[in-house]
Amino acid sequence: MRRTDITVRIAGEGGEGVISTAEILTRAAVDSGLDIFTFRSYPAEIKGGLAMMQVRMSTSPVGSIGRDADVLMAFNQEAFDVWAERMNPGGVVLFDPKHCVVPEGFSFAKVPIPLHETAMKETGARLAKNIVALATLVGTLDIPPHHARDLIVKQFKRKGDDVVATNLKAFDGGLSLLNGDERLAVLKLARPAAEKKGTGRVVLSGNQALSMGAIAGGCRYVAGYPITPATQVLEFMMKHLPAFGGNVIQAEDEIAALSSCLGASFAGTRAMTATSGPGLCLMSEMIGMASMSEIPVVIVDVMRCGPGTGMPTKTEQGDLMYAIHGSAGESPRIVLAATGIEDCFHQAVRAFNLAERFQIPVILLSDQSLGYRTMTMDTPDLSGIQLESRMAPAEFKDFARFEDTDSGVSPVAIPGMPHHMFVATGLEHDEHGSATYTPENRVRMTAKRYRKMDTLARELVASGDGVYDDGAGATVGVIGWGSTEGTIHEAIDRLRADGARVAHLQPKVLNPLPVPTIERFIAPLKRVLVLEENYTGQLAQHLRAHVAFNGTEIVNVNKSTGLPFTADEVVGLVGNHV
Amino acid sequence: MNEAVALKAKDYKNDVEPIWCAGCGDYGDLAAFTQALASMQLDPKDICIVSGIGCSGRFSHFIKGYAYHTAHGRALPTAIGVKAANPNLHVFVVGGDGDGFSIGGGHIPHAARRNPDITYLVIDNAIYGLTKGQVSPTSPFGMVSSTTPFGLEDPPLDPLPMLLSYGVSFVARGFSSDVKQVAKLVQEAVAHKGFSVVHLVSPCPTFNQVITFDFMKERVAPMPDDHDPTSLDAAFRLALNRDRFFTGVFYRNASLPTMEQKLAQQQRLTMDRQPRSLEQLFAMF
């Protein structure tokens, strides 16, 4: 019986080609028609340190990292020592006997694969050992090898025919190592119904999907400063946005990045910056400035472990409170959290629409595990995307830039318009933008700015945002946010398969909260588990501050190791309560 | 714009009254600025003034045009965003010595490298005036202030050699009492294609009793007639002169591409190599 869902981990020294092996394997799997979900853990150093990439492959769509590995390819001893015990039942460890000794009494099946020796024999260079590893995995999983061969040719053709030939030789050498080993027969994958090459099926990381969503959302100015794990957004935009008529600037720091975005937006261009926690801290004065001067802007925070430099390459949902509150004084802003790869695309589009319509900073939260994971998805329906714009001033009408309206949204002019000159200022101001410090004006204008949040909150409830799954009469519910959605779905599916009833809500707009919707979700439940990848339970605090629980017990469920939840863990943690 | 509707200096001044003290050097700079705008007949709808925080940061509130009065030290990067988004705007940055050389000092070298076609007026009174009299980075050695009760122990930062060594492509200096000269310098700065900085020494009669109008008048000297502003070497020598405080255009390098030209080039190169529609972009993955 062939497998329909299998998870492979490839681990070794950073710089040994671990990640590129996994990337080619991923692409080969996708080209053969499989669905994939990848996750990577890599050291903060450029070379050295343990790198690991995990590839889950399935004949049907997968939305989470899965459980532990069914197959481990260990390039060296450290890879073995760290990962070999974390296997699913029936798992098989492949290892290079030159660099790895398996201890006595090791309980999982183990198969030596002479990566180094084969690479030396076939090519005379140890560098090709990752291609040998790729071949043994392709062979073991029984993915048709021509996909991987095509990818090798594509990857190396720029370096010349000799390099292509050498790597193909290493690949064939790797394939021939297997010789129908019985222990590997259990790892063969079922063939997907059809190959999906050229059908609009794409493999994207969260950072890539988010960048494309920004382009689709009309973003035409990006300024950023390199910071792990958000740098890929700046790199992607640098490579692609100018072809759409946009401009991208690598700023001297995050303060300059956001400042220049505000300048660009003031001049009428949709602008975005992408950063991580430390950069968000540096930007926080300008977030308040954007809020006060009512300039639309999108700020992406791909969260990592803090505080300080923390663990820059590890994941954490630690910036929620900072995103909602961080700045001088009280400054309204919208906070969104993308829940998956495809959602990164859609929330980025939405972030721009909300920023423009409400003339407000929008912080879009992602995290390392979401930014760096890759998944298969269909190309979204691009024709269905509608862009919303900021309210334009009426022609020749007496123009009050900060007019106190029912919605809180005021008309805004763009420099170059002949009759609507105004000053955007961080000073408290009246409806016309003139600096004014009277108590009455202060109260009125603060209320006007916050009224935009009320308007949005009402819309969210009316439009059914935060659609939830009531678990068909469940008395226990899970509230998660951001990147954990797919894992929670998978865990709940498994619990339901065992007869448990669990409700689930994953709100995407975290500020303002759609309070009535959340209260409706909570009302029938005895207990709500708030599941977060942080130590202090920030969403739980936020919910406690705004939502009436009326006797429903709220339980914080936290993981703050730097790694994302697995479905197994969630099954265990939630299973205790149902 | 034809002769019949020519705008005068006063037409560039809106009806907001400056909040500056009587005798403030900033009045001279404001008068010179509106004169310069009138001389160039810039269309107010295309003027965008970005200013920081400080007495001079209020400048943007007083001019007819669009303005962004931003956070302390952040006027320069804000203006870069404005110019990148709309190169047709006449973008000015106005701020003081604290705004430009202290809290925002890190932005100047990077603006110089990018070379946006904008004009930065640094209105230098060598004191923090809006916070009522603390030493600034250009305050003289020994100055007593509320934060230096026993006298300032650090030497002042020297703006012109700094701007020249950063590679600013147009560097000039003026004195706020010489309105005519300042107006001319502003015009020359605007005419320069690239990042132009005009350092305007503008005494604060309220909080700075050292760098006074009289002190400046004794030291100001016109730029020597034979100065060649295309010579960086000559510009440095004049800027480093401690005895005489030269005013005029120190340096001008019109051969550098502007930020806007570089961004346009980036667009052309990218359009040649990368997909220009989202459909095509998705197809790459």
C-alpha cells in the first residue's frame, strides 16, 4: 500500500546544500502533481550551524507542517543527533556513514547512504553529495525521476554543460544506490491523479505571496531595511516592483523606511514597508505620525523571537500588543494577521484597501514560520480584485482636509491638485489642518480619528468577518491567530475523526476586533483555549480587555520555543479539554 | 505662467502668522524663500515643503502649497518618498540644526548618496529654541545653557565640511540678515539638478547670546570672486577657514544622476527582464 502523505526532513551543516536539495525535491514533487507544505529551520549564521528543511508531500492539499518526519536524511552527526529521535512511528533514517555513527539500540529503521563516497566516485567532488541525497529521496519516495532531472538541468545550465552532466551523473549514481532495499519499500508515495504542471498551480512562500498581494493591492512604493525574516519581501519587491512602474528603496534604517513611505503616500502612491519586531520598534514614532496625520500606509511585520536580537531565525507571535499599541499617545491603527500562504496574498490586498479607505496605518502581521514556509496553491482569481481609494475632495468645494464626518473618514487631496492645499501635521490640528491645542478640539479630533475604527468594526461584523466553525454543538473552542490556522484545522479534523467536538475561530482583523462576532462564538462554549506561539498570551489579554466572556472559561495555551505548533501537539493540548 | 498673473513674494505666504519671537532670524529666511519662489514663479500646487520639529520646523505652515510637518529628524527621508512618488513636485525640506544635524543627522549622507532633486534649507541658530534654550550640535564650545550649566565641553559640529565630505552635490551657505543673498542661493539650489543643501545661519535673539547678529556680521564675508564651485578641494579650503565666514555657493556637481533618474533606470531595466503583469509573475512560480 503506497503512502498518500509523507514528511521528509533533510538536515545537515548550513552551506552543504541541504536547503537546495529540499527545494528541488519540493519542486519535483509539485511537478509530479503532489501538494506540498514546507518548513525550514536554519541557523542565524551564513555558514555553519545546523540547517533543516522539512517537506510534507501529499496526494491532497495540506495546510500544516504535519507531525514529525517519516524520513530523515541526515548529512552529518549533528543532524542525526538533533532529529533522529523525532520521527513518526515506522519512520526511516537515511544517513551518510562517512559523517554519522548510529548509536547502539537506536529504535528506528536506519539505512546508510554513502553520500560522500558516491559523490566522490561519480564526480570527484564532495559538493555533489546533496544531489546524491536528492536522488535517493526521489527514488525512495518513487517520484518519477525525470522531474528532478529536468530541474537539475534548469538549475545548472547557466554554469555550463559540464556542470549539468556532472550533477546528472551524481543523480544517477544516487538512484542506483537503492537496489530495492526492503526497508525503503514502505515509503513509496501514491501517484497523484494527474500531473499539474502548467495548470496555474504555484509554490509560494508566505513572504512571496504577501509581496504579490501587495502588488495586486496597488503598492507602488516600497522602502525597507534588511531584517530577518522579512528581508525577502524587500528583495522580492526590488526584483519585481519596478516592472510594474513602482519604486523601491533600501533605506538607511527602519525609521527612514517608514518616513519615506509616508512621504510617498502623502504624494498619492500606495506605499509599504516590511520589517520584523526590532524594526517595528524603530518605526513606532512614525506609526503615531501616520495615525495623527492620517496617511495611509502598510507596515508588514514578519515576527521573530524577541526581545533584543532574540532568535532572529525562529518564529514567535510576540508583537501583537506592540502592533496594536506601540507609539506615542493613543494612535488608532488597523492590525491584520495573515493565516496562511494564500491568505498572505489576500490580506496584503486588503491591507492596502483598508489603509487607503480609512487613511490609517495598517500593520499586517506574519511570522517566520509563515514567511518561510512554502505551499502549493492555485493562482488566485486576479480579475476579482477591486482596489478602493482614499476619499477625494469635491471640486472647488471649501475643503477641510480633516473634516469631522460620521464615519471619521475625511476627504484628502494629493499634492498637485490646484485648489486643496493643506498641511499634514503631527501636531494636533483642527478640521482644516491648522495647529490647535484647545481642549474641545483635542477631544473632537481624537474621537474623529477613533471613529474610523468604530466604522471598520461595524463593517467587519456586518460582513461576517471572522467566520467561525461552531463545532456543531461543541462546548470547547479554540481561538488562534495568524500562522497557526492550518495546524489547528488539521488537529481539529483528527479530534473530530475520534468523535470529539471542537469549535474554532481564527480572527484575521485583530484591531479593531469584531467583538459581537467573537461573543457569539464564545456564548455556547464552556471553555475557550487561546492558542498562541508566545509566552504571555497576548491575544488572550486583548480578548479579555474587549470581549465579554460571561462565565466561559478562558485558557491560555502557549508555545514559545521558537518553533511552530505541530498538529500532534495541538491534538494533545486540545484533546485534554474535550 | 504669463506676466498678467505673475505671483509676488507675498502671494506665496499664506494667512497663518509665524509663531517666532520678534527679531528671530527665521523671518529673514521666510522672506527670502517667498522672494525666491516668486522669482522662479513656481506654481503653489506643485510646491511640497517637508519640515521637521523645532522653531524652523513650523516654516511649512506659513507657505502657500502642500506641506508635511513630520516628526523630529525625519523630514529628509519623508521628502525622499514624496519626490520618488512624484518627481514633478518642487520638494523642499526645512529644518533646524538639531533636527538636521542631531536627531536626523544619520539621514544626510544617505540622501547625499541618492541625490534626489530636492532642496534642503538647514536653518541654524546653534540652539534648541522650541524647548527653550539647550545646546545643539552647532553650539559653540563653552556655551552656557540649561543643559550645560558649566559651559559646553564638546566642540561644535562643522556643517559645511561635513556636507562636502558626504558628497552633497550642491552646498551653499547664507546668513538670514542678507535676505537678497539667501533668496539668490535658494534659486540656485532649486536650479541645481540634485540634492542641494543651503546652510542658513539664523541667529536666535532669545536663547543664544553668543551667536548673535552682531557676532555674525563681524565675521561674514562674501565668497571670493575667483572661487570655482566645481572644485571640491577649493570648497573644502573655504569651508575650513576659521577666520572668515564665507557665504555663497561652495560646491556644485551637476554631473551626478539624480535619485529620480536612477529609479527610472531601475524601472526600465526591470521591465526588460521581469514580468510586467501579475499573471506572468505567478507563472514564474
